[in-house]
Amino acid sequence: MPKKRQALVEFEDILGACNAVNYAADNQIYIAGHAAFVNYSTSQKISRPGDSDDSRGVNNVLLFTILNPIYSITTDVLYTICNPCGPVQRIVIFRKNGVQAMGESARKRPRSRRFLSGRTFDSVQSAQRAKASLNGADIYSGCCTLKIEYAKPTRLNVFKNDQDTWDYTNPNLSGQGN
């Protein structure tokens, strides 16, 4: 809300918000040399366009959009950053109009330059952990920034294991395709 010269701050709980408003009532707060006024908002939570998980159902397949992909992104790179959040089942990388990837988990069968990738995790909980811990993070310092959302597909089809697609549940898939 920069044109209105306003900002929203979301606290972990209502007590934090109360403490901020009470502190500001007794102490003048300055931001960039200008007096700031603190008050409660009618909104309980800050939501941004595209952040809503309601538009895509929560599932074990995530859509990764990699912004500013200066360095090469492969299934190995994505597996390395995602596996600590939970077992990765499949990865599919799309290189049309940038880079995106999708990934899938086992239970329930992803403008600057971009990279798209899909990733399947072993469970919805693993996918939720990955989204919570990796969304907005850089794969490499200052670049390859991850934008993560739940994917529409509930299952990924992989026909070969190579740098753009990998099925970790079927390591015997030939690199030549089947």
C-alpha cells in the first residue's frame, strides 16, 4: 500500500500486535525520518495475490518456479534441496519460457527469466514442509529464487531418468527413455 503511505505488519499472535499498538501509544515511532502511526487493521492476516493455497488444492505435488536461474538447475540440484523436507518421489523440469519444476510424493497422486519444476513428495506433510521452508529462498546466493505453490496435477509421469526428469521410485528407468 505504498501509494497510501501505509503498511501492514502481521504478528505471530494477537499479543504481539497489542504490544506494538500499546508501545506506539506511549512512544513516537519514526520510519525513514517520518512519524509513524500504529493502529489495528481490520484484516486478521496479510494475504497477497497468488499466495492462497485455496486456488490449488493442497497435495504432495509442488510447482517450483525458479526466478533468475543464472546457474544450471537439474534434478540433482532440486533433489538435494528438497529431500531434507521429506522423501522426493519424482521431479520433472520444464524449460519453456524459463525454468519450472514439479515434484510428487507417494500418498496423493510448479517477469524475469524463470525455470519451472515439479516435485513429488512422499506425503502432503512433506510437501507442506518443503513449501514452508523453501518458498522465497535462493538456491544460490542472490539468484535462482524459489517461488513454490501447490501444483494442479496430483501425479507426475516420468518416462526416463535424466537431468530434467527423474523417478526416485524407479531408479532403473533408462536415460534414453522407454
